[in-house]
Amino acid sequence: MVIRLKKLLSVLLGIVLILLGSVFLLHAMLTANTDTSAKRAQVSAPARQIDPARPMIALTFDDGPYTPVTGRILDALQTVNGRATFFVVGSRIDGREEILKRIADSGCELGNHTYDHVTLRGMRESEIRAQLEKAEEKIFSVTGQKTTVLRPPGGMYDASLFTLCDQPIVLWTIDTMDWKHQKKEISVQRVLEQAKDGDIVLMHDLFFPTAEAAEELIAELTDRGFQLVTVTELLTYRPETESIHVR
Ligand SMILES: [Zn+2]
């Protein structure tokens, strides 16, 4: 009787162990699946090849993010698998974390445009450093990415900026003046009548006419054979570009 009970117990124990094992295995499989799909979602931008022999242009957007405008620009870029550079203002990020992450995940480039959008020219070095670091920390805390380029607000800076920052300082070759006129047609015309290989276009992802202009320009420039690249890509393939100042 005792032997039979022992046998029964060991069989029961065996069943329990098998069940526990299956649950563990199932859980492990499900977790593995979730991990993979999360990773896949993060690398959402499809691969692309830049042809150095073909013309390229860098669209740049300052002063954002602003979800409804930045989102439309990203949508338009996605349809042609193009990239752009977004010079982000640190103080504008709170409440707009999702769109900032989307910029980062889309393969577009993140640039530093200070924390409070202040003029760096004439500013004390400690203040400049604080502005750049605060913006950098904010962007990194949301996206896990560091900025690769810097654009001083208004394009104004002293030579001392080169000693404070080792990033390329990026200006522009075509200024749409979109913030001033806020008219889609004017921005589109200014770019299309000047656009040439190696240009850097300045726009601001704060205004709806800029979103409309960007949508039209992204389609039209692509039709005209331009590759839409980030500033860093432009610097790689067109190092002679005059509007990027490297220490
Ligand atoms: Zn600005």
C-alpha cells in the first residue's frame, strides 16, 4: 500500500513538473516573440543606399518638434524613403516625446538647437555649455540617441563655440524664410528655383504652410532625381559643402 502510494505520488509529481515545464517554455517563447517584434518596430526605417554620383540635398527643419507638422513631414519622407535633419529645441520636447521618438526611429537625424532657443553669440561660455548640454540630455532621455550636428539659433555664434562643441556647426544654402511669410507657394518656389546638388534647405517644422511645402518639395525634388539626405550624409558625400563648419 505504501509502495503504491509512493508510486502514485511520484507520477503526480512528474505530471506537475511536466506542466510547470510547459508553462515556463510557453512563457519563454511568448516573451521571445514580443522582444523580436519590439526590436523590429524600432528599426522601422527601411535600408537605403546613397548613390554618390547622383545629386543630393539636405532638408533641415528647425525649432520643433511640433507633432502635427513634424508628423506630416515624416509621413512625406517615408513615402519616398528619404531623410532629413531636425534641429530640435530642448524646451519644446515635453508632451511631444512620441514625435521625437518617431524622428529618431525613422532614420532621420537629430540636431541640437539649444534648450531655450537662445542666441549663442556673445553668450558666456558656461551658459552656452549649459544650453547645449541641457538640450542634449533631454533628447537623449527620450530617444536614447545623441545629436550629431548643431545649428545655433539664427545661425549666429562666436568662434569660441568650436572649443565648446565638437559637432559640425550647420548653416544653410537656401533659406525659405518660411517663418516670416508662412506661405507654401513661396517656400516651394524658393527651393525649386535654386535647388542644386549639395544644398542645405532651411525650414521650420512649426507652421502648417511649411508642412504643405515640405510635402510638395519632398515629392518634386525626388521626381527631379535628388536624394534626400541628412546633413551628416551630405557632409560624408559632399565634404566641400561650405555651410557646414567643422572644427
Ligand atoms: Zn531656430
